Amino acid sequence: MRDPRGDTTGALRHALRALPALLHTGFASVLAYRAEILIWMFATNMPLVMLALWSAVARSGPVAGYTPDAFTAYYLATLLVRLLTGCWVVYELTMEIRQGTLAMRLLRPIHPLLAHAAENAAATPVRLLVCTPLIAVFVYTSHRAVTHDWLLWLLVPVAIAGAWLIIFGVMAIVGTLALFVESAMGLFQLWLGLSGVLSGYLVPLDLFPARVRDLANVLPFRFTLSYPVELMLGRLDRAHALQLLGAQWAYVALFFAGTMLLWRKGMQRFGAFGG
Amino acid sequence: MIDVTQLRKTYRVHQREPGLKAALRSLLRRPTEEVRAVDGISFHIGDGERVGFLGPNGAGKTTTLKMLAGLLHPSAGTVAVDGFRPQERQRAFLKTITLVMGQKQQLLWDLPPSETFLLNRALYDVPETEFRETLGELTQLLELQSLVSKPTRQLSLGERMKCELAAALLHRPKVLFLDEPTIGLDVAMQAVVRDFIRAYNERFGATVLLTSHDMDDVAALCPRVIVIDHGRLIWDGALEDLVKKVQPHKQIRLRLSRPVDASDLARLGRVVEHTATAVALQVPQSELQAVVAQVLSALPLVDLTVEDPPLEEVMRDLFAGAVPDAGAAPAQGAA
């Protein structure tokens, strides 16, 4: 019998070699659905709604230090980060498991989650292109509100990547739960609900009562949105920013490990139904 | 190449009656039933063999195939394919095999098949020269020229199946698991696919395990068959031996120059078909020579052919339990 231990280094090298092809097909698939991605991006408008709301409130005086201009900067940055970190693996994975079509991914010598990650990440150039007008508006309206620290700007793409990986990890975990329960989408809705509040998507974390803020500061939700926004708006000094970067990527590692463990257990239960 | 020992797969399936009351009851209590999809089968398939894996619907064929391909974990027993334990899904194992399922696809739905081919080349580490050569052969043989540039979703079922086959064989696997590979194909293309599979087997020495409800596939490709029913192995041996055991008869088809009385025909054998000038007789194998001699001398014959009983009838009788002791001891298998 062949040695079951396998070759981790070889697997990593193989994955890196295959990555360009995976990204290519992911990008090509996104272009096939360009209308849909545009609609999705325009439908992500809650930050603009909250901007209108809080700007109106702040006209009569700053709210916890946030002036109307500060709210503008905050919510435009929030919208930008949200659009750049979009992911849909939970829907695809759940459907593939329920319909048995995951079988076709399992037959390929590449981890299905890596393939999903590449397909999702491949949409980034399109997202960036669609965000260009938003970036222009952000720069025009908020250039005074953003940080001028080059180190913090260097950390921004790393933080956005970390945010995306945490979101992907959570979605992958919830999707993988479909191997154990009929449907885990309710759990994902719970995550979305909590994330809306605790990530800073609806309300800046600064505006919460101290206890809620302290809790939000350590939970993973902050690192999916608020942290990159705080970097862009210069609300962190360098030391704190680097410390939080470490915490963010610790969460990335935690969700990665959780996903892999759950996946391994789940594969023993996979029924490959559907003929 | 393939070793299976006391392989078992059981599922726990929820049971529920139809209706609202039953739906509400199931919130509190969900009765389950254990289903033994595969119940202790054992067989060995050598390098380069072509084997048909047959059985009625729900027999456990596809479940077995999925365990061999590493998609399912066995509940008990052992399985090894080319020295690998399939459920570990090692990369080297996945590069060794391919599984083509008639009802599932690996082609990217929104993109042309050519994109899937390029993706598979990268995933399976196929060298460029080999890729171009193999793709060229497959394109020509399966007539894919006009298909590979259209989005998969715009192809017909038959066209998709041809492209699926090409995508599945680009990496020149050593073991082919084919689950209804000719489903949806027209008669001419079925023949092309069968010829291709045989040629691939002969050229590369690939091992082929084929499930099909189309007995023409089995007859054309599989000298050896394994038959499974209710999760249990009921036959493993040469196809011709199975036919002889289940239906030890031959069919003699006659074309006559004038009608003949039924009683004259009944003396020769069991009359299966009788129109004005066309007759089919079923006679025991052991009496064939004598009956043919009588037919030649006694009947106004225009044409005579001797056929094996249709495989469909053989399998029907086998699954109906018409032959109580049809199971043979596990055979060494015939190439």
C-alpha cells in the first residue's frame, strides 16, 4: 500500500503551479456574469443609507467626534472595503454538497476549497475596476480625512486580504456544515446579522457603549471591515495597527485550521448523492 | 490494480410519511432506516482489464464506483486502487484515475470546454506537448472541432458528453471508471465512444470499469462482468459464461420462402417469434447442431442466423432470480 502520509510540500508547490489557471478560469467566469456582479455591487448600498442618516444627525453637532465629513469618509471607506471583500463560497458550497456536484471537484487533484478561493479571489480585478469611481469620489471628498502615514497605507491591502480570508473562512465553515446538517444557512444569516453590527458596517464601533466596543474590538467581525477602515482613516497609531494586524492574521489562521478540521471530518460523511 | 475485500457501505436514511402531520411529527422524532447500499463485496481487477459492472437500479454499482474513486468512505472492508487507499484522496491517486458520470459534469458551465481542458492541464500537471497531442487525438476522434469554443451551457447533452469524455482523459489516467458514458449519445457516436475506449485501453493498458444499462456497451467492451444486486455480488466472471449459465440457449433466426405450420416449428425448439416467413427459435446449446441440421433439411429456408440470447434478456432473468445459482466463485478475470 502506498505511504498515506503524502507530500505536503509537493501539494503546496502543485497548488501554486495550478493557481494561475484557477484564477484565469475564475476571472473568465466572472466576466461571463459581469451584469450580475455589477448589480450585486450596486445593491450593496447600506453604507450610503447609513451615511445619509448619520450625516443628518451630525449636522447639529459631532457625534462621538464624527462630523458629517468624518461620516462621509467612514462610510465611503466602509463601502469600498465591503465591495472588495465580497465572497459567495457559502452558497456554492452548500448547493454542491446538497446536489452531490461536489463530487466532480473532489475528483480533481486540487483541494476544492482552494479552487473555490481562487474562483472568488479572481473577481477582485473586476471589483477593483467597478470601484474606481467610488475610489475617485473617496479621494475627492475625504482626502483630508485619510491617513498620510505610508506604513498604514502599506498595511491596508494586507488588512483587506486578511478581511477577505476571514470572510471566506467563515463561509467555508458554514458551507462545510452542510455535510453534517440539512442546511447551515441559518447560521450564516446569524453571522451576517452580528457582522452587520459588530464589524462597523452599520455603525462605527466608536459610537457603541464602552462594553460593546470592548467586546467588538476583540471579536473577529472587526477584522472583516472596521480594521482596514480604521487604517485608512488613520485612527490607529503604527504600534496598535501592527498589533491588530497580528490579531487579524491569527484569526485567519484559526478559521483556516477550523475549516480544514471540519472538512476532513465532513468528507467521511459526504454522500455524493445525485447519481 | 483494483482490490476490494468485504466492502460495505451503509447509509442512515430518514423516513417520513407525506402530509402536514407527518412533517410536524418529524420535528420531534425522525425515524431512520439503515440502508446497506453495498454489502460485503470482494473482487480483484488486474491491470489493463475491461470489466462491466452491472446490476439493476439501486443495486449499489455507482456507490461502489464512488468508493473506488475516493468520493465515499467505506463503512467497512478494504479497497485499494493502484496501491492507494482511495478515501485518502492523495494527489497521485487522483491523477491516476478518472470518473466519468453520465449525469454529472466537470465542464465549466459558463465557459467553452476549451477552458476546462486548459484548467485540467494545469491541475493534472500535463506537459504541454502531451496535452496538445492528446487533445488533438480526442478532438479528431470525438469530432469536437466545432464544439470546444461554445459555452458548455449551449451544447446539447450528447455534445456535452463528448467534451466530458475528452476532459476526463486529457491526463491519460491509468484507471477509467465510466458510469453510463454513452448516455444521450446517438447510435453512431456510441459506437465511436466504445471504439475509443477499447483503443485507449489497448494503447495505454488502462484498466476500465464500466457501468451501463446499455448492453451494447457491455457486449462491445467487457469480456468480464461483475454483477451486483441488493449490494451483493452475484456474478464475477466471463460474460459468455454468464450468458451460458443464465440462458443456456441459442436463438436461431430463420427467413423462409413460404409460411410453415407452427406445429412443425414446435418440434424443433421453443418458438419465440413467428410471422409469415420470419421465425425465431430458442434451442438448448447442446442441441444446436442437430436442430440446425433438421432446419436445413426440413424447412424452405432462405436465410439462417444463430445468435446468443439478447443480453437484456439475460440480465432481466438474472435480476429476476430466474437462475437460483447463477453466482460463480470469484474469478481471476479474463482480459
